[in-house]
Amino acid sequence: MRIKKYKIFMDFEKEEAWLNKMAGLGFHFVEYKFGRYYFEKGVPGAYIYRLEMLDDYPTDEKSAEYIAFLKEQHIEMVTSYHTWAYFRKKAEDGSFEIYTDIPSRMKHYEKVARIFGIVLLINFAIGCINVNINNINNINIYLSVVNFLIAIILFIPYVKIGLKVKHLKQEKELFDR
């Protein structure tokens, strides 16, 4: 039996936790299309899911090699969405962590923050441009408001991720001493 759930996440850790909660209920994640998660009914708790933002698309050579390496470790890429990859491993095979050290976790968070920051700045810039157009009308004002709202919404996870990176840097400094 295949089911579909609609959900949008701004925090990949919450998304990962939700996917694992669904797996615990016996719904195994099999596909993602913007805002739509597809699950198949199965044995509760059979899989552990992890998300990762790859450096490149999964079809690029470097990413394909990495995915092949994970496959050798009995880790399956379920699906991908742009550079986000959804991985799973059978729970009976033991724990499953992609980032086992502080530098790799920092690098991942920085990649995610960079994407949020770029999209935030683009929306802020477009909002400013629409406000400053000589022939301003209701459409320009509406678009400006939408772009500014998107920038504000993206600012929240951007700051949260930045705080996580800062905390990891402090943690790393403690270990380096």
C-alpha cells in the first residue's frame, strides 16, 4: 500500500526525524516530489533514514562515486531532490550516521546555510528592485512584499544553522586544545 503525505520542512534535521518516526510506524519512505512524501507500508522500524546535501547532483561523477561507496556499506539512496539525497539503512545492521566528526558536520551545515543565504539575498534584492522601479504599481508592491516575506522566512533557519556552526566550532576548539 502506497500513501502520500504533504509536508514542507525548512529544517532538514526535523525532516529526518519525521521520516524516522514514520519508519517506526511502518511507513517506509520511497519518493519525494516538492512537498509530497510517498511511503510504502512495511515492517515498523525496519529502516533508519538520513538526509545529506551533496556537493553536486547525484548523477555527477563525484556524487555517483560517493553513493556507490555508501551502497558498499549497505546504505541505499532512496531518492534525491536537486542536491538533497535521502539515504536509508536497515536498522538491523546497526546505527547509521553520515557525519561522525565535527568538521564534516560543520561543512554540511555551512553548505545548507550557504543555500539559505543565497536564496535569502536574491529575494531581498528582488524586493528592493521592485520597490525602486520608476513605474511602481500594485503588482510591484505585492511582489516586493512576497519577496521580503520569503527573505524573512529564510532568515530564521539561516540564523539557526549559523548558531549550530558556531556551537560546533566552539566544540571543535575544546577538542583541539
